[in-house]
Amino acid sequence: MFTGVTLPISSNISNVEDEELYAYCYRTMKALNLLNLSAYGADDVDVWTDFPEWSGSPDHVAYVEQSVIWECLKSAHSYANGGPMNFNEGQTEDLLVQLAQWLCATFAYREFNGNGCWGGETTIYKFIARLKLDFEWNVADKFVSIESGWYPHAHAEHLNIFEMTLLAGMDNIRSVRNATYDKENPLKTIKEGRNVLVTIPEARRWLQGKKGFIPTVGRDYGNAN
């Protein structure tokens, strides 16, 4: 069954710090290397010596920073967390396509080996959510990778509860769900089948009152009231 880039959205969602992003990139490249070697039948590989666990050492940092996956995730992470948008639509599509391939290619390996790190997946979904928040784009119309279903946790036009949780800097989707029942300042939602969604104007209004939300540099979301 086709799934695309997925992660357990019902579990706790933590903000991805730089150290976690470095470790995620290192482990992803390690997985890609080991998958390639196993496909060729390499039998002289010592996983612990040739591919030691991430240590944060200068050598490991330098190894990560030489990679394209690091360049993609670093750019996505910066914008997802309020940095300026420094790439055009074509570059954004390239980034989404490359990350979909890398993340999907290593998902099974990471799951099989008990690596429950979701820093890359969390980053790219927050990146997509911020694109909608800032530009009011229908991202499925803009990007073939999203229209084709490679990012199943992202709604095309509105923001779902998971995406709102990411943007608000909250650690669990229950916090956002509870906000829809707030008597004084409820988060207003719409229904689309079984999906509970938030329009972009409503998301902008509600998010500005959340201490964990970081506005994008240079963006004015209007009056929060």
C-alpha cells in the first residue's frame, strides 16, 4: 500500500533542534549507505566501525554538512521555524521531491532497526504548513510531489490539526483539538469528510496568540483580534 512520507502524528511532537537535525541526516546517510552495500552483497562491513553511531564530533558534523540532504533539510528547517523564504517554487519542488525519495527509502530500515527519530519528517511537514500559512497556496496545485500523494499528512489548501500543532510549537495534537472547545477564544474549524481543518485566515488569527508560534521574518499576518 502506498504511504509516502509518514510518521506517528498522534504521539508527542517536539520542536526539532539543530543537534537532532544533524543526527537525523547522519543516520539517514548511514541507512542509505548500508542499504546500498547490502544490495551489492558486501560481507566485510563492520557496522559499528565503518558506520559508528552519531556522536556530534567535528568529523561527523563535517560529514553531514558535505551532503545534499543536509542542505535540503537545513533550508527547510530554517524557513519552517520562521526564517526567510530564500528559494523559488522550482527549487521548492526539487527539495520536496528529493526529500520524499530519501525519507521513504530509509523509512523501513529505520523502523526495522528501532530508530524512532522523526526529525526530517517533522521538519518537512512544518515547512509545507508554513508555505500555506504565508502564501495561501493550494500546495497540491503548486507541487507535483504533494499532488501525487507523497506527503499524506499535509492538506492541499487548509491546515489540519497536525499542521497547526507544528506551527503553534505545541507537543501534542490534543492541545490544538482542545482549543476548538475553548469558550473564550475557540479555534474555528471546518469539516471535510472526516478531516477537521483550519482555514488560513483563522490559523493566522489564532496562532498569533500562541507563545510557541514564530512568525516568518518579514510577514505581516494582520490584526490578531
